[in-house]
Amino acid sequence: GAVVSQHPSRVICKSGTSVKIECRSLDFQATTMFWYRQFPKKSLMLMATSNEGSKATYEQGVEKDKFLINHASLTLSTLTVTSAHPEDSSFYICSALTGGTHSNQPQHFGDGTRLSIL
Amino acid sequence: GESVGLHLPTLSVQEGDNSIINCAYSNSASDYFIWYKQESGKGPQFIIDIRSNMDKRQGQRVTVLLNKTVKHLSLQIAATQPGDSAVYFCAETPAGKAGTALIFGKGTTLSVSS
């Protein structure tokens, strides 16, 4: 159980393109999902917390107009990288909580999206 | 500030050996800890968790030890196998922030040779 699916797994596109990444909880409902960014050989860095039916909460230094997050249902959150540039190239990973927002439960992660901007 | 770190960036062991991966955390108020395994090109995979009211928890071939006195967390892998080769991260949730994002440590790369 607790499967999180992320799509696409890899994207290569030209500079200036907007790219949408989907994160789905396949066998559970997730009121809260998280979006992380990971650079090579580095740890995961939280970008934003995605809450179903409300605005995402962004971490300091993350441009909300650059990284648009939509959490329209209990099983789907999307991250759109708008007008992507080479410096946006990275590994983007989402996670979801199976428990409520006040329970200590492990987050379950998708397999990430490798974004390469040419 | 709050941070979770690991003592060693890399660990190399022989197949069949026991592996111990260490993590030091700085926030004494943290009350929930998780170990994740990340294989190349994939997302982190949950291994085991422990709450601050425990000092040891065992899973299949894995044991997590928590020493709150020195703010130290460790992951022990018994009879390490080549398939255990990956990057291992410890993560924490500060007290009172259950259900919020995790704070990840820097990661230890485990290499298992046969």
C-alpha cells in the first residue's frame, strides 16, 4: 500500500517551456503532499507544501510564480515549472502523507522527475 | 538552527557484514525519526521509523537505535546484501509539527561488494 506515482519520470525541453509534473496517490487519499528538489549527490530540499483545496505553502527562497502548485483533489497534486531555464534543471520529487496533518506517519515518495532544460 | 546530519558520507562493506549508518540531530525536541533508502534515479523508500518514546525498533534485517541523550540515531543492517547499496537518509519531524515536511540529513552512500 501507500503508493505514490509521479509522471513524467524524465523531461527534456527547451528553455522558456513550461513543464507540468503530476504526483498521484494511487491507493490512499492525501490531503497533504510535499514537493522537494534534489541536486546531484545532495539531500532533499523542501520547496513547498501542497494542501488539497487551498493554496500551497512555499519555503523561503522558492518563487511561487515560478513553481505553480495545484492540489485539486485528494489524490493529485501538480507542479508546473513556468518558463523553465537551465538553472531549473534538477530532480523533483513529491511525497504524500497517509495520515492526518497532526499524525506522525512516514511520507511516501514518488520516483521523481528528472527535468533537463536545454 | 534545526538540522539532521550524518557522520560519514560513504560506507563500504563486504556482502554478509553488518552495516551501521549514523546520524546526529541537533533539535532535542524532535520526536519522530525516519530512515529512507534512495537508489539511483529513484525517490526515497521508507525503511523504518521510531518515535522519541522508544530507543530501539526492529524490522526485517534492520534496527534503528535512538539515543536522545547524545541526539544520535543509527541504522543497523544485518547481513548486508548488494541490493542494499544506496544512499541512506535520516529525517526528523520536530515536536509539535507532526504531519509537516521532514528535515533530511545529508545522506550516507552505502556500497556493498560481493
